[in-house]
Amino acid sequence: MDIQKSFTESKILKVAIVDDDLSDLITMDDLNTIDNDIASLLGDPSDPDCESYHELLASEGYDLDEIEDLAQPLSNKSIREKAPERLKNAANKIIEFRYDNAKPIRRVKQLLLEAGILEDNIHYYFSPEIPNEEFYDLLVIDYFLVKNSSKHTLPFIKKILSTHEKAPKPLQVILMSTYEAELKAEFRNIRPEIRTSSSRMRIMSKPMSDDDLVYWRSALFQLSSDRQFVDAVEKFVTETISGFQHAAQEQAKRLWELDLQAMDILHEAATSDNDDFCRYVEECLSRQLLTALEECSGIRKSLGVLGESLIKHRANNVIAPVTEIGDSRAAIRTLMRSMEWRGGNTPSMTEFKDPKDRAKWIQKNLRFGMVLKSPDDKRWLNLTQACDLAQTKEDNLNSVSLLLISGSYARPVGRENGQSLVYLNTSLSDAGSEVLCWDVRNVQTPSIFDFAQTFYNGWSITGELRLDQAQSIAALYSSRTLRVGLQKRLSSWCLDGKALFINKLNNSAPGDKIEGTTISGHAMNRGKPDEVHIDKDSMIKLQRDFSNSINKISLKLYMGMQLKPGSKNQEEGILIYCAEKPENIESLRRAINDNDFLNRNVNQNKVVIALWHK
């Protein structure tokens, strides 16, 4: 993580730090925080200290009638040193307090110097005022800037961002504070208010110790490396916000067109499909909204630009999670969670003593895709089709079964491979890092009536999967129950081959056919190498025609040898398992591909055994 290199490449050269802890300005409000009697002292002309202070100001050329705040002259060190002891001590305490408070800013300054920023290019401001003609690459600003309040801070940042809109590169921002708890409380509201993305702005606690600089180094590196993507990211956000607003407004207008007949049609469609009326209408509305959103060309264009940039960047870089005071992953988790989980409240359970009434409640309220929690903290997914529940008559509640799939929490790493496990990618809450895993081999099939009595003994509904998510799990369960178990089959094929002395191979013309002892056999696929065999007659012929030359290898071939197509064995001469049938002497030589071995005098009476697929 080379911050200096990243700053140079992203052209972060000029920095503004805005923090009132850097100010030497002293006001009456500041003095009152040290000594409550100071205000009454300066307001009492008969007080000796007041008289001395007035005389001092007059001697230094101050017009008492024009001074709005009598404490402000104490901002001048020479005035402060000559002031009455009470005023001097109070003012010095303020300066000392600010000096201590400014330690984090001095750490930030040192970090910027290490990143290659020239000291002359680090400008300091003590109030929310920066000249419009000044342009910066990085703004570091205190959240509680004026009188320990954030009232003026965010409008000031919006103004600075506005003046920098025409700058060649986007202004990057670090919003910081000593008050970490207050900043965390406002964390999710800050960016929407000033309309800026996390690629442009980090929200940090001030570095109160050198240990905190680790996070600051990471944040500065990310801000500089993300700078090239800021425009594309914020273009996507603004286009999507505009698209959402337009699509929602258009859909809201069309809702007024739904008359009673339209609602009756929706209700009939839902009930005829044994679906929940509310869920059915919600599904229709969400799909209509999605269709309208898909028609917004600006979103597609902005994502296209951003996607191309990310492909190039990801080839050589890893984009780390954002370093800042709040949970930077909350937004993406919420987005991913909505892909798998429905929102809304689960039905509230009504207490019934009559077992039949309990069964009727389950029949009415248990929906396909609901996630249930048993008293032993296990999870169960209801995959009972809606029609099976809705169409069951009261007399048959004890004979119609539910289908419940077992679920357990597991970490998303080290997943067990298998065709019977379905891992969700998100959890319904942010508590913990485990996600639900459904095992379609572990099911319950209680009757509606029996399960209703069990359910009323400590069970609850914890959530509901989206329809397509639940259907995919149901499809996996169905595929396992419908599969046919076939006997395992062995793949085997016949082999042909020739055996000849090496000197005959060398003395034959390249185009000659391969002449020699004809052999045959078979091969089987037993893994990556094939298991190669010659038949008994071929083994006898080899030992007859090449006595004492290949006795070992011929026996091994008869028993079976593990060979990959194209591989060789040179235990006795050359055994080659050809990948393709050699058409002539030259093609066999190319397959052997070992002229050094073939040309040695000591090898001329050795044997070549070549085998190939028939």
C-alpha cells in the first residue's frame, strides 16, 4: 500500500484542513467555559481587572466602542501576556486546551507530508469559509465545526463540492470528529444529505493515537485510488435515484386507475392460485416497478461505463472494504438480502385451545417459502404447495402432509460440496456472519393437524424467502426424489498394435506400412490413466517372436498397465500407447519422438510395442 504513489497517480496535491481546534481566536463564550465569572468581570467597569484590561486595550490602539467581543483581543499573544492575571490564565487555558485537542490534526498533517503533500500545499481554516477561487484535491473537515455543532458543517461541504464541480478531478473528503458515538449515530444520514458517495468521502474518528493512523493510511489510500471512479459511481447513483423517483411516481399515478373490477380480478387470480392476496398484489406491483426502472436508459448507460472501468481495474487490483467509522458493508448486505428475503411482517399467531382451530390457522397462514424456528433453535423451510394447504378439507387435515426442509446456520467459507445442500448468501439480520444452509436430504412430512399442535408448542415464523429462491430449493428437492439410480458402467474399448525390432523400424522407409507381430487387447477408463491389457494370444506371440527380449513387459501388459494416451514405457525397449493410430513408419517415429534412443547401437535388437485404439 504505497500512499505516496497513489497520491501522485491520482493527482492529490493540495489539501484543505478545516477545524476550529487550530484557531487562536478567543471569545467570551470560550472564557465562560473556563471561568463563569469572567463575563461579569468584563462587564463591571469598577472591577480593577476590568479597568486594567480596558487601559491595556486603549494603549494598544483598540477602540472599546467598536469591539463587539471584549475577549477577542486576547487572541493576540502580546495582549494576552500583558492582560490581568485572571484573564491571562483563562485565555492560556483555552489555548492549551485547543493545542491538546489539535494533536490528532498534527498527526493527520504528518501523514499527509509522508504521502508527498508539500507543506505549502496544506492550508488551514478555522471556520466554514474557504475562498471560492481556492481549489483543492482533498478536504479534511471537523464534523462539529462551529460551537460543537454540525449545523453549519454539511451545508458548507455541499457549497465546497458545488464550487469544485468544474474542477478537473473530483474533490475527495474526510469528515472527522472526536465524538465517535455522535458520528456513528448520524452515519447513514450524512451522505444522502450532501449527495456524495463513499468513494468520494470517508467518515472517520480523529486519530487520537498513533495506532489510529493505520486506519487513516488505509482511508487515504482508498480515497486516492477510488478517485478515478467517483464520477462514474455518482453518475450511477444520481441516475438510479432519478429512475426510482420517475418509476415510482408513474406507478403511483397509475394506481388511481385500478377500479373495483381490477382489484376483483387480482383477488380472483390470487385465490384461484391459492396464493395470499397481499403477497400476490405486492409481487405484481414490484414487477411493474422493476419494468419501469428497466426502461430508464440512464441507469444502463452509467452502469456500462462503470462496469468497463471495473473490469480493467480488477485485472490488477483488489478493491478492499471501505475504512471508516461505520459499517461500510451494510448497504451491499441490505441489497443482497433483498434478493433472497421478502420484507414485511409475519402473521401474528392467534391463541387457540381447540386443536382443529390451530390446524385451520396453520392452513390459512403457513405460506410457501416461510422459514420457521423450532424450540431447539433449528430452522425449517416450508415447501408445501399453496394449493395443497388451501384445498385440503377439514376432515382431511390429519391425512395431508406438509413438506419441511431442515436448515442450519453455517459459515459461508469452507462449504461442503454436494448436490443436496443449498446455501443462502445472506442472513435475515446482521447479527453474526453465518448464513442458512438447507439440506434437502433432511425433511419432515407431518400432517397439517399434527404440525399445528407442534407449532403451538414454541415454534415461530422468522421470515419468508422470495418466491424464486424457495422454488429453486423445491426444484432441487424434486430432482433428487425423481432421479433414477442407474448401475455404474465401465467404459472399455478394443486395441490393435504391432511389435517389431528397433533396427527394422530404423531400416524401413518413412512411408512404409508398419510390419511386425500383430497384437490386440483392450483398454478401460479407470481414472485419468487408462488401464491397458493385451489378450493371452498376443502375450504368447510376443514371447515366441521376441524370446528373452520382452518377457517382463508382455506379462505386465497382459496383467494390465496404467498408461495415458501418448505415454511411453522404456523398461524393455519401447512400449508406446499411441494417442492416434500411426499410418506408417514415419508417423510411428514421430509418436515415439526419441531419435537418440532409437539410433543407439545397443538398442537395435530391442523391441518397439505400439498400441492404439481400434
